[in-house]
Amino acid sequence: MGKKIFLVTVAMMGLSGLSGGALAQQKITLDFSAHWLSAQRRPTIDKIVNLWNQRNPNVQVRYTGVPFDQIITKTLAGVAAGNAPDVVVIDIRTTKQRASKNQIVDMSQYGVNSIKDRFYPNLWATGTYNGKQYGLPFNTDTRLLFYNKAAFKEVGLNPNDPPKTWDELWEYANKLDKKDASGRYTRMGFHPLFGDFGYEGWVMNAKSSFWDSDYEVPRVNNAVAVSTLNWVKKWTDRYGSNNYAAFKASFGGGAQDEFMSGKVPMVVKNGNYLTALKNNAPSLQYGFVPVPTPDGSQHPASSWGGGFNIEVPRGTKHPKEAVAFARFLVTEGARIWTAEQNDIPGAKAALTSNTNRVFISMAQNMSNTFVAPTAVFAPSYGNAINKAVDDVVLRGKSAKEALDDAQTDIQKMVADGKRDAN
């Protein structure tokens, strides 16, 4: 208990120096944008902003909600026009891209590196570009294997002993698959492309990557990537590509999705899926565990996450105050957000604000979670990857040939991106 109190005290001490006399002596207003507009999210962000405004009468913050699918476009249009918000909540995976184009402020010059040790290292790294800090991690997420305990019991599987390896996923699916009298699948035990983990997630789960450590040199046709895509194809061949495609097309939203409907009893989903389960399937018997790996051992990229950074767009007239508010958001603000919204914070100390047992269990998976940045010079490389997967899974192309083609396409994207950058 003493350790928790110490961590909170440190966080508070760091803020007191930010919101005092060092900030503007004449009243200014900072424009702050994020995508939180819903009845669930908006009250919490309003509470955080109001707390700042109460403490900082000379630096008031005005919040504007922008739809999720518009916030990057509107922010960058504002940068180009000279009227961007002073602070923005934005995609954690693409901060490096905006930094490389000089679209956001280097916050290192305002002392943010002094709080670096308070954050998960892999999250802090998402905001680092050329040794300078352009983004501060606000919140993140992680992927987990959700499994239907009632379905496990039905076929004689132990609901307290879920699969830990890729081979066990196959073995469990052998028992969980179900067909009707006509031979049509009514339940598919598992498929790696159901849920939201994706092929790239499975490549990282197998301890590889499509990129070098700087995410600038593609290697999407490496041996592990090829073998992983062959593994995905093996699952599709198990059910038949037409059956797989038709089954996937039958999934609906909410309670009619693949897992809550009972059609797929094992699926990898974002940990935030817990809220959807609570709202749409409160009586469903389920469990969740770390994503199975080839050999059953967990490692720092067994799972992947996304989330949001706080950035200060270029052109703000009040960079010092904007950075101070950004620091407040990712420390004290993150504590409030974590307690009320059950999202995993970037700041480790903020975890102590939520004592819910299920949340704590989910958050423990962060040690197995990698937040991969988008490649700076080829931000749309995923299109080439998706085409390769479809070519293999649906059209019968060999994994090696499909990924060789993707490698060629992505190398061209990188070359074009570097040329445009110069």
C-alpha cells in the first residue's frame, strides 16, 4: 500500500510545478480536440478539463469533440491552414509519421523527458522520433483470447484450461466445430482471421515483424511471415475457403457478432471487448487469457495494442502551456480516465486508480503487448499485406509468391515516401 501512495504522490508533485507561476500570467485559452463524443466518454473528458480549468484560471481549456474518422484529417488541415487545435488526442501508431513531416511540436524542449520513466517503455517509444519526443501516451489496449466456457463444457473441454499454443487451438477446435444435418457449419471452433488480431498480429506473435526495428526497411516475405501465412491458410483449408468467407459474412454487430452469437467459441479481441460483453451478453459464460503462441511461452509481442497519444500540433501560439496541459492529461487526467473508462493508461501509476479485478487481469497482459508504429515512409503498407492474405486464403496463391509481390510493392512505397520527404 505504501508503494502505491508514493507513486501517486510523485505524479502529483510533477503536476504542481506545471500548473503554477511558470504558465501564462495573462489569461489564454487552449483549444483541445479528441474523438470522445458519446454519453459514456464525454462526461469523463469534461471532468478532466474542468479540473484543469479550476486549477489554472489563466490557462483555460476549451474542448471540441471531433468524430474518430475525421480527427487526423481535420488536425492536419488545421496545421496547413494555421488554425489547428493546441492539443489533440490522436492515433498512437502514427505519431512518428506526423513528426517526420514537422506537423507536431517537439515536446522535449519543454522538459517532457523528465517523466519518461513513468510510462511503459514501448508506449513512450511511439512518440519518439530522431531522439526527440513528439507524443505522450494517454491510453492503450491489448488483445486477448476470449473463449466460451459453456461451449467448452458442452464438448468435454476443461473451461479452466484454455489453449496456450497454436497446436492446442487446432486440437480444441476439432472438438468445438459443429455442423448441422446437411453438413453445413453452424460453429467454427477458431480461425486466426476472425476477431481483430489480424495476420500481422500473428506474425508478431511468432516473434517476427514485417519491418526492421526502425520500421523503415520492409521484410514482409521473411521466413516466419511465410510460415505464418501458410498456417492461416491451413485454417482456411480446414473449413474450405467458401465456407470460411460465407461464415465470416454472417457475423453481425453487437450480440450477433461471431463470439456473442456462439458461432465462434474462441476468438482474439481487444480487451475493451469486455464492455461489449457486459452490455450485450451479460449471461454469457466466458473467460479470457493471453493469446496462444507457437510454443506456449509469452513474450513482449505475444499480443499487440493500439491507443492514443497526446500531441501538440505545429503552429500553436502557446506551446509551453499546451505541453503543460498535455502532461496533465497523461498523468492526473489518465488516473481519472482509467478509473471511469477501464482503459489501460500509458502512465503506469495511473493503473492504481482502478481496482476492478477484471480490469487488473486484463492490464497484466501489457507485459506481453507490443504497440507497433505505422511505417513512416509507407503508411498504407497494410493494403499490400491484405491483398497478399486474400490472394492466399481466397484465391489459392502460394504464401511465398504473394508475400514476394507484397515486398516489391512496399519497397516501392518506401522509395516513393522517402523521395516525397525530400
